Amino acid sequence: MGFLRLVARIMGRISTFRSYQFLLLLAAALAVVAFYYFGSERQNFSSTTKRIKQSQASHNSNRNDADLTVDTKLIHSEEQGGEERDADGESEGYMSRGGESGAVDQHYHILMMFTKVDKSRSLQDKFRVAMLSMVKHARFLEGEVLVLHFVSDPASKELGERMLQEFLFDATFKYEVLFHDVEALTQKLYPIVEAMQQHFSSGSGAYYSDAIFFLSVAMHHIMPESLTRILQLDLDLKYRTNIRDLFQEFDHFPPGAVIGITREMQPVYRHTFWQYRKENPQARVGEPPPEGLPGFNSGVMLLDLGAMRASALYNQLLKPDNVAKLADQYRFRGHLGDQDFFTMIGMEHPELFYPLACGWNRQLCTWWRDHGYGEVFHLYYRCNGPVYIYHGNCNSPIPDD
């Protein structure tokens, strides 16, 4: 009632003012109305907000903290970021999903090569299979973050960011995504691996662009020292188990081992070492398992970067003179990049490698079965035990689940 009397008093004095004074008084009256109206509504809004917060607090206090799915879905209900950041001048295109907390998260790092994907529908399809299967099976604990590193060119990076929005949509874990510029990494790698390229590259000579295929060989020199463990994985994989379990294999490394890797499952190195085998008929080089040394496949690798930095032996083997010496000793001329280098030094120094079970990299390629090695192919190809990761190398089809 006091409000109505105030309006009436104002209106009663209108005739005594000129027109512009009338307008000023009218504006004042409207301001009074707004104050009373919105003031009462703000009280109602605050009450509603308080009830919502109380409801959420009750829900959170009653939820089962042992239920990983519930925990991670609550974390992921927050808005996904798409900002860019620069990590040691090498990475950009930063994406993340997960809540902020006072505790320091434990990070699990994975790296994949992601170049020229924009030009290849086949690579795009492989990437889709790999990421969707990884996300489907991946389970991480609260306080753990999966960090996905992609070495990429600008066009592939742009495509990858769009694809990952879809592939990571249903992720039940915290994650971060970092894109590393392939040109920047190649510039750092080239001086380190230039000498070995002439022995393990498909071209005749050490091509600058080939250096990136030796990233795993020298990654301990490229990545910051705070990064001590990382998985390097091919794109043509399909996961059938929790990728977190593969990280647990680091704990089984014997003293001196720097890399976890599976054996090659074709007679590739029976062929590559043909001259050495001819000169040394009693050697196990290139022979099938379990007694032989069939070489390695680099589709799935565990790189203990801390151990690689600390290993005097491993770093000595990277020196050009030692690379050339071993290549000459084994009459070695390969074309598979890092895989060839690891295979060659593994013949001489098997203690540097932790042998992963073949099920962690179940290779499906059968090319050598039809190219001169049909009689012995099964000795290399068989893999007893469960399959955790299928590897569709040489464009082999991957079985459906």
C-alpha cells in the first residue's frame, strides 16, 4: 500500500512541472517498480539455487565411490575445453576432459604417429577402430589421466581434433590430448638419427623426412625429463582389454631393460639377415621362437624414457660409429626404421629389451607366407594365450569382437 501511495503522490504533482521534469519523475517511478519487482524475484531464485545445491550435495555424499563409472561420469559432466597450449615449443592443439582437484593426478602417456591422415581414408578408418576400441575398454582410477600425444602435420591435426570429439565423447576417464608438430620434432631428431637412416630406411640414403620414423629410438632426448614412461602405438590396432593394464608391464622390466616390445610374427628377419645366416649357419639370428631370435615388431612399445636416459649402453649404441659397426657385423640392410634398429641391437644386447607376450601385439599380416616362406611361416605366426591387442599390419583385416 505504501508503494501505491508513493505513485499517487508523484502523479499528483505532474501538472506543476514542465514536460522534461515529467519525464524524469516517470523514470524514477519505473525504477521504484523495478526495485520492488526484481528484488522479490531474486529472493526466489536464491532459494531455488540453494535447494539444487543441497540436492547435489546429498547425491554426492550417497554415491558409491567404488563405482568407477559413476565417478568418472561425474568428472566428465564438466565442460570440455578446446584451448591451445605450447608444451616445450613442440605441442599445440590442447584438449582435455576432467575435473580439477587439489591432488596431483597420475598421468599415463600414449603417443601415436598421425601424419598424412587427412589424405588417407584408410588411415582414418584405422584410427576410428583404434580409438573407439580403446575408449570402450579403458578404465582408469580417480586421480588418473590418460594423455594422448599425436605427432601430426597441420591438416591432419585439424581433422584429428574433429574426429576425437566424437571418439572420446563416451570416455569414462579423464584425458588430455596434445598434438606435436611433426616438422619441429623432425628438426630435433635428424641430427641424432641421421647416421642410422642409411641402414634402416627404405630410400637410398638418409632422407630428412625419414627421421620421424626413428622417434622412439631417441624419444628420451626429445621429450621433457619429467616424462619418464610412454607407450608408442601404431594406428592400425584394435584393443580388446583395458589399456591401463599394458602400463603395468613396466613394473616387470628387469634391471637394464629400457624397452618393452613383442617379437616379430613373420619371418621378416629370417629374410633380412640372410647373408649373416649364410655365413653363420649355427646362429639363432632370424630363427623362430622360442629358441631363435626372430626380431621385434614396433607396433606396440613400452618406452621407459628414464631408463633410456640412464643407460650408458643404450646411448653408446646410438652413436654413428657403433651403428655402422653393428650393421656391418650383421650384414644388415633394413627398411623398417626404429623396428630394424631395435632388432639389430637386440641380437647383440637382448638385456635391453623386456619381451612382451605376443597377445599384446597380435600381428595379423601373412605377406611372407605367400612370398617364399610358407613352410616355416607357422613357426613365427603362432601366438598362444589371450589376445589383448590386434595389429592389422600390412592392411590385414581385424576380426570382429
